[in-house]
Amino acid sequence: MRSRIAILASGGGSNLQSILEHLERLGDVRCGDVALVASDRMNAGALDRAARRHVPTVVLATDKAPDRTPLADALETHAIDLVVLAGYLRLVPPDVIRKYAGRVINIHPALLPAFGGPGMYGQRVHRAVIESGARVSGVTAHFVDEVYDRGRIIAQWPVPVFPSDDAGTLAARVLRVEHLVYPRVVDAVAGGRMTLSNSATAGSEMLVDTRPSFTLLPHEDSRLAENIELALGC
Ligand code: GAR
């Protein structure tokens, strides 16, 4: 049975779009369907993209119920199995983290654990990378826990930083890679090919990855899509 996926987005929703298109391309072998798009912003472009494809949408009210959040209600109403953050700028509330342990994932536009944490989103991340003098940035897909950008890493891919870059040019290069990596990770998690499990050490979690092991191939622009497919094995 396919997983029912909720995408949470605060912005334009280009990652949402790439996930929808990838799942559509996979057709019958896809492991999930986007069953809900939720946003904390009523004017988020992601909501329009979802509506154009007849995906149900919800705008999350910011006023909080005492022990249950609007997000938890929306996820329950739509019988969601997997929560996918795609440019979502709020912390996922603890009731959702508890209920969906190991079933909430995020994409971050840098190589965590560097350049993550509160306030590190969008162009701020890319500005910080450039100011640091780093020569390599990248994307990180990870499980989400109750702390910003801290959960177990699922997949990463490097992206070069050029001396001529500003935050805009770097963001565009990174975003292109997000669009290739994240949809594949979403399908792999939806299909149980990558899961989070408690390791033998109490309290620590580890990634269980049932895909064939891979060698990370360098960023090579002309073969980027092909290399990512090879490396992620999906
Ligand atoms: C993406 O670059 C995503 O990685 C980033 O926001 C952008 C959303 O773009 N997320 C973060 O910075 C989270 N810390 P999109 O709305 O076009 O998908």
C-alpha cells in the first residue's frame, strides 16, 4: 500500500513541485502519494501549486490549542503516514514529532551539521556559507526531531561554491540538486527503503538503509541527474 504524504511548505514550493513530478514519473511503482499540502502562510506559492494539481491544502492557524496543534489535526484528518518538510520555516510541534517519530523528513540547503539551526533558512544559509569561505556546500535530507536541523542524516550531495557566487547564484545551484535528491529520498522513505530505528545503544537512533551501498560521485554538472540516480540507487 502506498504511503499518504503531507508536504509542509512556507514558500514558493519548487521542492513540492519536484516531488509531485517525480512521483508522477514513477507511476505505478511510486511508494507514496501527496495527499495534503499544509502551510503556515496563506500566500505560499506551494498552496497554488498543490491546488493546480487538485491536492488538498490547509493553512495552519497560528493560535495554539492547549494540548493539540492544528497540524496534528490536519494530519489525522487526512490519514497521513509521512510528513515531508519542503521549505517549512516553523518548528514541527512536539505532539507531531512524538506521533510521527521516524516519519518526518526535511531538506536543508547546506551540508549539515554546518550552517544549520534556528534562523538558518533560505538565502541566509547561502550568505553564511559564502562568508565562511567554504568551497563546498550541498544539500542534506534528514529525519526531523524536536531540534532544528539536528535529526539523523539520510542523504547528502555536495555542490561547489565558486568565487564569483552570491547568495542567489549559490541558492540556484543548490536548489537544482535539491530537486534531484529530495524526491528520490521521499520515495525511498515512503517505501521503507530508508528507515530510522533505535540502535543497540539506548537512546540513539540509526539510519537503516536497505539500498545497495554506493560511492559518492563528485559534482559533475553535465551528468548530475545520472550520478545522483546512481548514487542514491533509486
Ligand atoms: C529550499 O532551498 C529549502 O532547502 C529551504 O527553503 C527552500 C524552499 O524552496 N529550506 C530551508 O532553508 C530549511 N532550513 P521551495 O519553496 O522552492 O521548495
